Amino acid sequence: MKWSLQELNKKHSVEFETAFDLKQELTSREPEILDVSEVVVNGRVDADGGIYSLDFTADYTLTMPSSRSLAPVEVPMTLTVSELFATSEYFEANQADLDADMLFILDKDLIDLAESVADNILLEIPLRVLTDEEKQSDELPSGSAWQVLSEDDYAALQVKTASEVEEKSPFSQLDGLFD
């Protein structure tokens, strides 16, 4: 779904409810994504002078590998987005009044909803994905010569290793010699 700026300036406000199949685009842009359900989007786009406001909510389900076992996990997601757009001409004319960090400068005379939805889904990919069994268990994966440690376990292991190295040092017997 795309809107030309000319169309938005005439209507001033457009409400929408649509669904996108973004599986191919998202899986090609992010290899961690195994599958994406249909993305249901509803919201509105408003034109106010040279500023265009896009507000929408997207509901979808990502299938991603588990952070521990790499088993596929379905992660239901809801995304709420509010973006502001301006043309480069409008931004240059009103730069003193506008904050460039809060605006997207349009390089063409249209707003593409599918592009915005895809970009925001990629920004919201969860870093930690666990199966239901992994959420219930504190057991981390391990093998014959390796194991995964939590940050707390790793810090404790570092302290223990440092003290063992200090005890084995030939100079440890000289500790306190000049006290």
C-alpha cells in the first residue's frame, strides 16, 4: 500500500486496514527469521502542511530458532509504530523548527507502508528466543568438552580460576614477606 504525497495533501487523512505477505522480503534480509505469518496492519496516515504522520499497529508471528537449541519457535508479536516524514524541500525551508532526528526525509514523493512495516519488524526482532521447555528449565546446553554458561556463572568461574592461578604461583609463598 503506497500513497502519493499529492493524494495525502488532498485527503489530509487516510485510515487503512490491510495484510501483507512479507515472508520473502524479511527472510532474505534477515537469515535468523525462518518464517513470518501474514502481517495484519491497521492505522492511519495524516498530512499536515509538509509533515506526514504514519501511525500503525502490526500483528504477526515470527518463527525463529531457539537461542539455546536452535529448535524453531513461534513468537507472536505486536508492533506499534509512529513515524514522521517530510520532503527535503520542506525540511530545508523549516530546518530551524524541525528536529532531523525525529523525521524521515522522503527521497521520493510517496509513502510506502509495506517498506515501513518490514523495516520496523526487522528492528523489533527479539534477541532471546526460547521454547516453552527451555523457559521452564535452567539447564543450559553442554557437550563432552564444552558447556554454555550464564553471565553470573562465568563471572564466578573467572574469580575461582584467578584465585587458583594465584595459589599455584611460585611467588605466592612470598606473599606477606615484607609485612
